[in-house]
Amino acid sequence: MNGVLVLNKSAGMTSNDAVQQAKRIYSAQKVGHTGSLDPLATGVLPLCFGEATKFSQFLLESDKKYCARIKLGVMTDTGDADGKVIGEASTAGIDAAGIEQAICAFRGEIKQQPPMFSALKHNGQPLYKLARQGIAVERKLRDITVFRIEMTEFSADELVLELHCSKGTYVRSIAEDLGNALGCGAHVKSLHRRAAGPYCEQEMIDLEALCQIEDQQGLDALLQPTASAVAQWPAVKMVETTARFVRQGQPVQVAHAPVNGWVQLVEIAENTDDRFLGVGEILADGRVAPRRLVAHD
């Protein structure tokens, strides 16, 4: 059982909860998510089954899109509505024009401090475990890119942001930093992930809907091909004789291949569909080196 399921994670469950439930529904042996969503968050959570788990790291490193509702004037210890309120401030005088001006500082390449309530580790210990003990440690600033951030709603003390950002971006930190810039504090009231890498919300399915599917064939039909995880990469197509060397882990010369970067490896043959072999990297001498391959019968 190989492929990618684009799950709509519901609010209140952890990403690992979602993995375990999907694993039971499919009676699958090997399932993994591609970057966790906070329990409060909903939306796109790609789950990799079988051979697709070999490519989960590339989805983890992909861009994400979010819709975030932000509450102004209230600060929590987690940066979202699941946390304990630790401060309140007046939002009087804050208007749409002021918010728009403050948002400008969050566009493009910026530095961000990860929140204490995160899965990042300090001396082998997850930060959120330290935070629950009331311990705060220094966190290094991280380089992230916010490709797009737009306010689509504003009313009284709440606003809605649409974001397209790079891997490692914490929307909670953006909300807190924006609140600080406005002088009133803020937290994320709700968060919905619209897209993760090549997968978008139009492709999602709920766990509840999965439970209603009684036959395995129907469940399997919902899995996208393993190759979809890297569908945005250029494909290097090769004949069976060349593919044989690739399966043995050997770099090969392929005409018209890109001059650099990562690529899909695809075997072509007469009277049959193309076969996804895995992913490779273009070497300095122009050869294509296999980096991660799928197992075929």
C-alpha cells in the first residue's frame, strides 16, 4: 500500500492522532505525516503510506499556505487559543490602515524566533516540555520567507490573514510579533492550512468520510501516487537499460537532463505506463545520481 492521502485534520487532535486513526482505517503497516499541525489547527495534512514515506522529508521542506484568524489584545502562553491567558491590553485606536502598515514588516525574507511551545529540541528535550515546567531557554532566530501575507478581514479586535510561507514558519509567532508591533499583543484564534507543497485543500478528505468507506478498493483509490510528492520537480525519463543502472545506485548520463538540482527518475517503456523510480540529483559532471528509490516487485 503506497501513496499519499491528503487528510483534512480536524481541530482538537494531534497530527500523530490523525496518523494512528488513518493507519487503523487502512490496516496499514507504515504511515507517517509530513510536518505536524498544532492540535488547534485544521486542514491539509498529507499522510505518506508505504514507499511514499521515503519522500516525506521533501514535503516537510515544502512551502505552506494558511488562513489564520488572529485575536488582538489578548496574549496566551502558547500563542494560540489553546493556551492560558497571560496578558490583556486595549485595542483602542488600532485600525485597518495601522495593521496594513505593520504587516509590511513580515513580507519577504525575515528572521523569526520559534515559540517555546514547539517540538524543537533543546539538549534533546522538546521545548514544549520545558515550557510546561515554566522553563524558558534561548532560541536562535531562524531565517524564513513569507511569500505572501494579506489581511482579508478586520473587525473590532479580530483579523484574518492569508499566508504563503516557507518551511519552518510559525504562524503563532507571526501573530505574537504582529500584536507586539501594534502594541496590544495577539494570539492565533484559529488556523487552517490550505496547502502543503503540491497538495491543496480541494483534495482533502475527512477521517469521518474515510470511516464510511467499507471496501479497501475505495480507500486505495483515495491515495495519490507516490510520485505526486515530488510532482513539481522536472522529470528525467530513461529507457529500461539505463534504468537498470539507476536501480543499482549508479549515476547515469541522460540526454536533455537539467543541468542541476533534484529531479524525478522515470522509466519509459513501450506498451506500458511510465514507472516512477524515485528521485535523483544532477552531479557537477552532468550525470544523474539516484538518491532515493522506490522498491518495485
